[in-house]
Amino acid sequence: MEIRPAKLAGAFTLEPAPFVDGRGFFVRTMSWDVLERAGLRHADFVQESQSRSRARVLRGLHGRRHLSEAKLVRCAHGDIWDVIVDLRPWSPTFLQWQGFVLDDVRHHQLYVPAGFAHGFQVLSHEADVCYRMDSPHDPSLDLSLAWDDLELAIPWPVPHPLVSERDRQSPTLAELRPHLEEWFGSEPPPAS
């Protein structure tokens, strides 16, 4: 499994080598030694979730109002365009975004550091997305950022997405910006 740094500080993809033959495929989706080479401890992942979404669904952009809940994201079935936004004021990639295609052919996984907003749009008929998180979900820390924020200008690939009411009413980056230092700090956390 290859580890490839993303353009945003701290984010990367894990890129396995699926074994494919006439029966289908086999792919290893988690290996403690690969995670440790990437600077992660497999035991830190304490929760796993899965979503199923149909074509055109856009979920996000979601995050936590605290430096908690880093996650590994993969698309177990279908194709998605996955987007991350760095909301950490001290980061060299502060307020930058990056998009990735995650699918059930290449089986790449995306590591999303704490302090990022994350979302995706389904490109296939339907998609199953799996998330491994390094802290239990705490709804009191939920944050959402407008998926169609003009300042970010993310070019979502499928027009007229299907979004939840929550995502339709998410605040803009301009509305969130005054809170980012309070939530994520003005300096990176000390190395552990």
C-alpha cells in the first residue's frame, strides 16, 4: 500500500494494490504497519460508520469545532468526488480545498486530519462510503460549511445536487471565519 501526500498539510491517500481476477477482487483496506508508516496508530481509530447515497447526492461540508475526529474515508461501492477544506488557522494550507475521486476500483482511502471540513458528491448510480474516526462522534461539536460557498468556489462535478436541509442552510466561510481560531487555535498543537 502506497502513502501519497495530498496538497493540503497533513492529508494523504492510502493507495492499495487490489488483486483482481475473473472472480472479482481482493483488497486489504487496513494494515497497522502502513498506518504507522503514515504516522497514525491503528488503535486510535475507535469508530466506523458507513453511508449509502444515490446519484447526485452531496453530503457536506462537515467537520468538528475542535481538533478532534480525524478520519479515513473510502468508497466501498460506486464512485464519489470527495472534497476536504483546511480550516486550521495556523496551517500553511489554511482555507484551501482539494478534491479526490474515491471509487470501488482503485480503493484509495483519504486521511482527513482533524480541523478539516469534508464532503462528497456521488458520481455513480449509488455509493457506499465508509469512515473510520479516531474519536467518538460528539454532536455538540458538529460544524457545517456551505457546500456552495462562493469564496471556496468548489466546482462540484454534478449540477443540481441533492442536499439535506442542514446542508442547504449551512453557514458560509465568511460567517465561520471569526470562530476558527477559537475552535482550532492560532498555533499547531504540540507534537505528541
